[in-house]
Amino acid sequence: MSKIADIIMKETRLIIENKGEICPDFDQQAKFLSDLPMDSLDLATLIVSLELNTGLDPFRDGFKQFHSIAELITLYENTAA
């Protein structure tokens, strides 16, 4: 697993746990708003946290569609490349 993938997985888990939710076991195929106990505010919090932790902003030129953790990892890895 890449460093970016590790950060995204860790930050996702932290956001869920900080809400007081029990974080389910999940993998990179998990979809944010359907498979995980996250809402749109949690997703926005994740994006801000990822920018602070990675220094990357794949949304600088506008929003890019993603649903799963794997798709978000790809966005960040492509930005880092």
C-alpha cells in the first residue's frame, strides 16, 4: 500500500471514530457515503485533512468525481506524480 493510501485509510478511520461511530472493517473498495458511516460533512473534513497531511489538492482545478476510497487514492496519487 502506498503512503498516500495509508494516509487516506487512517484519516477515514479517524473521522469515523471521532464521530463516536464504531468503524467497520473496510478496504479500498469501500464507498464513502454508502458503505461507511460518513456523510457529506465528514467527506469534506476528510478532504481538508488530506490536503493538510499530504500538501496535495487534486481538486484545485475543480471537483473530480469519486465514490470509493480507491478512486480517491488514485486522484491523490495522480496529483503527486
